[in-house]
Amino acid sequence: LLGQRLITQYQCGSCHAIPGVAAARGRIGPSLQAFGKRSYIAGRIPNRPDALAQWLVAPASLVSDTAMPSMGVSREEARHMAAYLGQLE
């Protein structure tokens, strides 16, 4: 899956534990296990694919005081990453 490869490429696992992503055992950010079942992103934003893609591109545009950094993810890449995270149950 492209989304899974992009999550590895952008080293999301440095901060998050992510099922299906090798070496994604980070503990700084929350685990992304069962992300597709969550109601909210960052506890504030409704968990929809378009909102998640925006979050991955520019997290501070949605939550100004977030610790989540902008990683240089393109909109197209974010759509693939959001699709992968959305199917985690």
C-alpha cells in the first residue's frame, strides 16, 4: 500500500506506534491503532478523510497549539496516508 510506504518514508513511527508499519513504535505521540474507529483527530477535529489529509499536510492550520510537526507531506501523499490510517480497526 502506498499510504503505508509513505508513513514509513516520513518516519511517522518515530512518534507514533502504527500497526502494519515496521519499527513504528514511537511513544511521543498517541498510538494510531484502530485510528479508523476514532471520532476525532487530535481530540478536536471530526475524523474524516479530508480533514485527516489536511492534518497531515499542515496540522497547525487545524490546531494552532499542536505538537504535531509539519513534515512536508503533499496533499496527494496525505490522501494516501489518510486512506491507510482510516482502514486501521
